[in-house]
Amino acid sequence: MNSINSQAPTRCIARGLSLLLVASSILISGVAGLGAANDATESRTVADSLAKMLQSARAVISKHQEDINDPKRGDKGLTAAVVLAEADANYKAATGIDPASYDPATRQGRMLKAQRDAIVEVINDNQAIINREGLGFKGFIPATFARLVNEAFARKVEGGATIKVTAPPELVRNRKARPDEWEVDVIKTRFLKPDWKAGTPYAETVEVKGKPAFRMMVPEYYAASCLSCHGTPKGTLDVTGYPREGAAEHDLGGVISVILPNE
């Protein structure tokens, strides 16, 4: 026993402390990685909810286009309460969840409330045009409705999130909706590839204005009902005054783009 080096306990303690520090570092790194993964999962859930709610509300406007454009009718009964109720029903059919049931204390609850409030605001603000007699096409189409809702939503969340409906650059009709560099890259390198599974979103965390943010894009495709404006003959003017794109059913027609800055 006396031959044992007196420095051995010190070395063992130092080595033990070193191992503890390494283990702690690994644990902390693991917890940080788990935290980042949890943040990304939460952000994806929020972004997915916002995209689905926008689609659900826009579908209501599409469903009621003939009513809106009926020049013989005044009050269409398409109030904010009616539109929101139908949008909520669409959302619940798609997700199994009532959008009004989310906890308002959560990010998802706050964001969906702001979006649903934006839907109400836009419908209230456009009652005069919706109910105007003697006028057929009124320009209150799903694309216009979605843009107005996204703008109202942005004002309500004050930088907490951004939603935009964009498209491949050659298909964009509204200059404000042009895709940015990141969106163009996702469209070209993913959504337009033959092996990309239709309808599959793409998401990643990237820098936006110098700060990390979660970005998600949801591809959308032309349905048969879209082709009266976007189909053939290519170049001929549609009811809105824009030249038709010559698109076919199931072609990529647009993208919902969501940005959620890291909290």
C-alpha cells in the first residue's frame, strides 16, 4: 500500500472530473439537440396548422364563387360568421381538430386565433362588394381573399409569423407574391422534380434577415376548377384579365410559404 504513488488519487480525481465534464458536455449537447428538435417539431406543427387553415378558408370562397358573382342577388348571407364556421369545419375534416379548441396560451393557439380573426376581418371589410347587385364578376376570388387574409394576419402577429401564397416565378401574377431566392430554390430543386411526392411540404431552419427562422413550403396543384383561369388556350385572357398559363390539372400551381422566426 505504501508503494502507491501519492499523486494517484489526485490523478484519479482529475481523470474522474474530466470524464464527468465530458459526460456533462455530451448530456448538455444532447439536451440542446433535443431542444432544437423539439423547437423544429413545434414550429412545423404551427406552420402546418396555419397552411391548413388558410386552405380551409380559401376553399369556402371557392365554393361560393357563383353566389358571390351572382348579379341578381344582393345579400348573399356570406357573413364572417358563416365563412369562419365553414372554414373551421373544413379544418376539422382535414385534421380531426376544432381550430377553436387550441390553447390560446400556446404559440399554435395564438397564431390560429390571429388567423381566424384575420378571416373575419377580411369578410367583414368586403361585405359591400360581395353583396353588390348588378355586378357579375367582383374580383373577390380565392387568391385575392388569401392575400388579404395573409396581410391582416401579418398586422395582427406583428412579425411573429409570415404567410405568403407564391408560385413558380413564371406563374406569379401579383408582383408582391414573387418567390424569394430560397423559395425559388425549393420550387426548382424539390417541388418540380419528377420524384417529389405530390403534396409533401418542405421545411428547414434558415437565416431570415440575419436571424434563424423556421421556413415551410406547401406545394399546391391545379384542380379542374382552376383551369378556367389558368388552363388553355394559353395566352388568352381569363375573366380577371390575365393571360392563361396553359396549365393542366395536377400541375404545380402555387405554394403556401410560412416563416416562423425562432422565439
